[in-house]
Amino acid sequence: MATLNRTTAVNPAQASSTYWMDWFRHNLSRLVSMTFLVVVALLTLMPFIWVVSTSLRTPSESFTLPPKWIPVDMDFSNYAEVFERIPFWSQIANSFIVTLSVVVGQLVTASLAGYAFARLKFRGRNMLFWIVLATMMIPGQATIIPLFLLISRVFHLNDTLYSLILPGLATAFGTFLLRQYFMGIPDDFEEAALVEGANQWQIFSKIYLPLASPGLSILAVLTFNAKWNDYFTPLIFMNTKERFPITLGIVDLQGYMATGSISVVLAGIVLSTIPVIIIYIFGQRYLVQGLMMGGVKG
């Protein structure tokens, strides 16, 4: 019996070592993946961390070598100077008005056009859809001159917020995106609604539009981000400082011949990115869901 007990006894140290070796073997791929993601996340966040850090320094400390990631004496006066040098609140309001108007407009036009291309049968549908897609291949710089002439000489809307809103209401990308969502919805819903006596508008608004909410969410997030950061279009159409969006206001902080304080400029950048970060935090779940669903539908 004594011999049997000595044979079956397990060394606690050896058991613990075996347990950790098995755990490490089964979780090695996960550890490698997490390490890679952490490194990529840090590399991605480093520019923004440097922007926040530099916005809290004095101008003389902005380009010290080697660079200091944590400011020694935090200077919050740079943020106060942003409000003194530009009409920040009016410019941020202009950006909100333009961006939200374009987002709502694109959701309306893209959902209607996407539904028409996906569910309605009419002559020349495919040809018209390919023409709409072809407009995505034309860079904005190639159409800005005729667009400027149209806005300024035909509609006389130059230097107004309408000149930034109206050209952005239609979207070829949004039409394509929502068309794919509508095409992925089974025909059974439409057939059942037609049996119940519903018309096309009721089918669209009460059945297909709610089912395409992931596509609408991803279009809203992407459009908000693109329009909020748009610099080229306001540079062409806007002249009055009080009507500038915040993208032009940040450039205005640089001063004549870029002689302004880099710390003040970066403080303005931090303030202007806060709304985009908030929108992304609340919309990232819908963005990921929309991208995943859009990848498997068609």
C-alpha cells in the first residue's frame, strides 16, 4: 500500500508547471494577437497624443529635442486663445449645420435611390445605376470649377452655407451601399405587404427602411466624418470669417505666413475633433455591424 501511495502521488510544483504550460500553449495565439493589437493601437494613437500634449505646452517647448510626451508645466491658455483669435462657437455651429444637413439629406436621397435601384423594375435601371457609380471615379477637383460657376452665377449662393450643403445632398456611394442592403432583404416581405394591399411607399417606409438601419447608420457615420473634416470645398466657396466652418477656422489660427503659435493651432484641432470622437463612440457598433453585413450581402 505504501508503494502504491508513493507511485500515485503528484508533485504540486510539477502539477502547477504542467498547468501553466498547457495554458500558455492554448493561449499563445491569443497573446500574440493581443500584443499586435496593442502595438498597432499605440502607433495609431501616438499622433493624437502628441497633439494633445503639444496643445498644453508653451510655444517655446513645442519642438524640444528629444520630444517630451508629457508637458512639464501645462498651459491651458492656448485653449482660451483659440476663442479669442477666431469666432469658434459660430464656426463650430456652421460645421454642425452643414454636416447634419448633409447627413440627413444623403440619408433621404440615398435610401430612396437605393430602394428604386434594388426593388423597382424600370427600363434602363442597370445602365442608370452604372452611370451613378461612374461618378465615383471622378475626383472632386475635376468638378469644382463648373460647380463653383453653378453655385455663384446661377444660384448666387456663394459665401453662404447653402453652397456647402446643396452639392453634398446626393451621394453615389450611399446609393450603392443602400442598394446592396435592400437587395439583401428577402422578397417575401414585399410579397406579403402587396397581398395586404400596401403600396410601394408603405413597403419602403414601414418594412424595408427599418430593415436597412445598419446601412443607414454606417452611411451617417461616414458622411458625418467626411463632411466635418472637409476643407477643400469651404476654401473655394467661403469668404466671410463668421461663416467659416471650423476647418477653415483652424487654418486661420496659423496666422499670416503660418507665423502663429503651433500650440494654439493644435488646441483648436483638439477642440474640433471632440464632436467627431463622440459621434464615433456612439456609432462604432453600427459601423462595424454595417460593414460586416454589407460584406456578405449582394
